[in-house]
Amino acid sequence: MLGIMQDWPLTVNKILEHANRINPTREIITRRVEGNISRTTYAELFTMSKQVSNALKDHGIGMSDRVATLGWNSERHMASWYGAMGIGAVLHTINPRLHPEQIAWIANHAEDKVLIFDKTFLPIVEAIKDHLETVKTFVIYADADTMPENSLGAIPFDIWIDGRSDECRWGDFPEDTACGLCYTSGTTGNPKGVLYSHRSNVLHTMITMQKDAIGMGANDVVLPVVPMFHANAWGLALSCPATGANMVMPGAQMDGASIYELLDTEKVTITAAVPTVWLMLLNHLQENNLKLPHLNKVIIGGSAVPEKILRAFEEDYEVDVVHAWGMTETSPLGTLGTLPPHMLDAPIEERLEQKLKQGRPPFGVELKIVDDEGNDLPNDGDTTGRLMVRGAAIAAGYFKGVGGNVLDDNGFFDTGDVAHIDEYGTMTITDRAKDVIKSGGEWISSIDIENIAVGHPKVANAAAIGIYHPKWDERPLLVVQPAQGENPTKEEVLAQLDGKIAKWWTPDDVVFVSEIPLGATGKINKLALREQFKDYKLPTA
């Protein structure tokens, strides 16, 4: 027997249609790449998105065709999303921080037909134009007055949509239709495409709206510092219109002063970004004796949050820090570090210790840990294993079948992370499987070493990697980027670790570099570090 309910396909266009009906005057505030502030309502975004749909159709774009963007967070970028997705095309966000050769490879692999981009990325596009095999139309986010000269025959976005009809049928297709395409960063080979469906994106949107997830509402003002090309801005480009929250889009300016200005002037209540951004903001706040009277919640993900950032926001600025974990393949939210009920009244030190963990999965996400043979391991908060995930918005494979079957017999995806889970469902990442340091047959958590080292006031960033050792196979080397104007010593850094980790975890050596390499998503590029120090001889070897 089937239920007797209406058939209401979960297609992304319904999100913006809802915003247009229920919250038409709520705003998207954008800092343009030229520096000026633009204000757009959800009603105006709806009209603009429909015009994009008609512009794409006039260029022959239809069901399943790929439309690529190289864009900062802005209302124009959002109009490209909804305009493409609404007609059943696939919106392909490209990360401009990738190497130009990878960008060209990704665009060709996706078979993109249209490329819409911010003018700051014009040098990248012109450099690879002769290598783009399928892109026929170039559009630049600009108007007639700000349009740069170019060799692409590109069209200014505002002129491209100007005068077009805002009548266009949206969503006349099944909910499992492909919706968005986002490639992994490709640090271990060619990037792999994660192909989201309308259903998965809508369900992920509902997941983010849970109180123990991001939990925004119509009265919130949300600043997605995390870019729309980084796993869908963690879903905020969908969940904010779904709830009616105002959006504040930072454009290309991610420095501490620029982010603070938007937080303060627009009275932002929720914001989200990777730790490196919050470190820049924190430095700006401390150097200028500033406060955050409007901000209620900070979502920090992408890599583990250092304790000094967590403590500063919680204790000095009274902002609720929510540590989050996820990946492109999880759409991306997998766990969030909101406090579980039994921790609400715990002493402050216990609460902060809890918040440094990656958190608990919201409804819609299932986690487990397994050993190397695939056997389930207990959730006892101590046993460590490979982290597996399945759920409503989790990838079941990669675009064009790259990588083959990626699920186990029970439909779980191997995240590549090493973790443990406690009896309350709180998950803690101890390392990436490829980054774990295995010394004498035992695992050493590079993440724990790094987070403690970064707590030293003279340390800006730190990375622990495994170096060959003739007796122990591998031993940790700690690579340190000093804070500006500081000259920490090896002894000072090791003293920071003393008593906070097992003695045998202590790095065999510390080296100092002017800058630790970061990958395309702002995470430490361990692959580059391992290559840089592949011939390094430990003093203990």
C-alpha cells in the first residue's frame, strides 16, 4: 500500500520560488570586485535567475548540459546557479585556486559549454582558452562600464541578461536529475567530479537548517566567507533563501579588516569559513581592540580548528563556535560540533574540549568506523578506524565512473579519514589515512600535534609529516611557519607540546619555513610538504 500524498519533486528551483513568495524583500548584500556594495532582494534575484535561464536557452543550453562558473560569492553568481539548475542544466563550480592546467582539465572533463566568471579570473581564462575544448560562450560578471578588454569575445553579464523575459518554466523534471557538479581538489591525482542531484541538494538544505546544524532563520544575517566554489558554500547559497535569511557576500576581499567591516555594518549573526580566515579576523580584532556585538555563531570547517581560535571567539567575544567536518562528497556537511545535551552544563574546559572535536552527524548522515578489513569497530571514544559515511546527500560514485565502485557492501563511502566515535555519536578525526604517521607499527595523530603547536603565540601555522626512520619506519617532523615578526626556537615549540601528547609522539625535529603551502581549499598541502622534505634526514636516524 502506498501513501496518499501529493507528488512534490524535490527540485532546487523550489527554494528560490519559496524565497520569492515568502521573503521577497530579504536581501543579498554583495561587495563587488570593484569594492562597492550592491543590494539585491530575493524577488530581484528570482527575476535575474529567470533571465539567466532564458539567456542559457538562447545559447542552446538544455537538460544536463554543463554550465561552469569561476566566481566569488555574489548575487550574480547565485543567479547563475538558479538560472542553470532551474532548466535542468548542471551548474559546475570551478575552484579558481587550482592550477590553470587543472582548471582546463576539469572544464574539458565536464564538457562545459558556457563559462561565466569574475573579471579577476580573466588572466586564468585567457591563458587556458586555447585548451578549452567544449566552451563556446564566455560571460564576465560585469556591466558595460566595468567590462574589461579581453580576447575571448566575452559578454558582460548584465548586458547578457538585460531585457530578457523573466518567464521560464522551471523544474519540469524528476528530482534525481543532475543539478550541480563539483570536483575534488585533486591533491593525489586528477580531480574527481561529484555530481549532486536536485533531491540531494534539497535534502542537504533541510539538514543544514536543523538547530543542531547551522540552524539559521528568517531573522538571521548570514555571511558565507566560505566560497560558493568550495562545496556549495557549505550549502548556504541554498539554505539562506530557503529560510529567508539575509546574505552578505564578501566577494574577493577576505582579509580581516574587510570581513570585520561587513560583520559590523550589516549586523551579521552567523558566518562560516575555514580556520585561516578566522585567524586573520582574530588578529585584526586583537590589534584594533574591536568587538563582535552582533555575531552569535561561527561555523569553522575545512580543517581542524586550533584551540586558540576557539578560545578567543568563545571567551573573549562570546561567539558560539561550531566546529564542522565534511567533504565535497558529503555535500558537504557531515558532522557539527554543537554541544550534546549532557555537555550543556559541563565546566568550561570540558565544553571547549568537546568543541574541538568534529561533532555529531545530523539526521540524514550515518557514520561508522571500520578496521582495514572492513570490520565494524565500537563507538567507545577510544578505538580508532577508517571513517565511513552514508546518507541522503552522500556521493555514490564519481562523474563518468572515475574511480569505479566507491561504496562498501552496505553502501558506505570511505572518507579517507581516520577517526573515533564515542557513545554519544561524537566523532573525532585523528588524521587523514594518507597523512597518518605510523611509527613502530603505532599511529601518531598529525592533527593533534599541529593543533597544539599552533597554540604557541609565536606560531602562525604548523604541519606534522612522517619522515623515514631506519628503526621506526617513520617519525614525525614538525614544520612551523612563525607568526609575523616572531622567531620561535625548536625548544620553545617542543615545550608547547610537552605534557599534552604522548612522549613517543614528540617530533624528532622542528624546521621553520616562511610559508606552509596550502591547497586549493585552504587546507595544508601535505603532499607538497612531503615532496619538499622527502630527502630530509632526522637527527635521530
